[in-house]
Amino acid sequence: MKKAFGDNIYKDDKLDREALGEIVFRDEDKRKVLNEIEHPEIYRIILEEIKNSKGRVFVDIPLLFEAQHLNEKYGLEFDEVWLVYVSREKQIARLIKRDKISRGYALEKINSQISVEDKKIMADVIIDNSGSLEETFRQVEEYLKRL
């Protein structure tokens, strides 16, 4: 990582995810470099877990649609794709609050991805996450029952 991104992404010899995030969300070429470093190992682990499982497997891939070419490259297939959905405005507000960042930076992060509205069209199951945590869990439980 140091070779690709420099010493500035480390604090006390630990990866500073915030510093790395600022680099890769603002520079598509750097984001591609990071992905080339991380993805082979991430996919290896996912595929190994699936192979060793004895039942259904749920895989949480935040950038699933953006990484479709990698899913194909590594042979990762899904019976269903579930999307945890929230409106763009709520997504922005939650990101600002969680990461303590400006609206502008939150928009940069969100705009570096496929829009949540487009993802909604591509998903098989939509979990509406705009309400309470309990409401979200209730929806997940309902969908799990049908499996």
C-alpha cells in the first residue's frame, strides 16, 4: 500500500482509512489501483467461504453492481441480489453524520457509485432502510421466511 499511495495513508504504522478514502474517491485511477490490490484476496476469501458452506450464503458487497466485471472474472454468481435501499437525500445525510464529512465530500463519494435508484432496478429484493432499525429487521425476516 505504501508503494502505491505513499506514507501519508498511515498513522502510527496503521492504515488511515479516512486518508486512503479521500485519495481513492477523488481519483479514479488511484481507486483502480486500490481495487487491483484488494480484490483478488477479497474474492478468494468469498469463494472459499461459499465452497466451505453447508447452506445458504449471504455475501455483503457494498459495490456489487460496480464490480460486476469482477464477479464475472472470479466466477461469483448469485441466486438473488438484495439491496438495502434508502433515498439519495437520506443516504447523503447518513454519510455526513457517520463519517463527519461535508456535504460536498459525501456527494463525491456517492457520485463515484452507480445511483441507488439504478441499483434498485437491478436488485431482486429491496429492503427499505428509511425507517427504524426494527422496521428494517422486520423486512429482512419476512424475506428470509420465504426462502
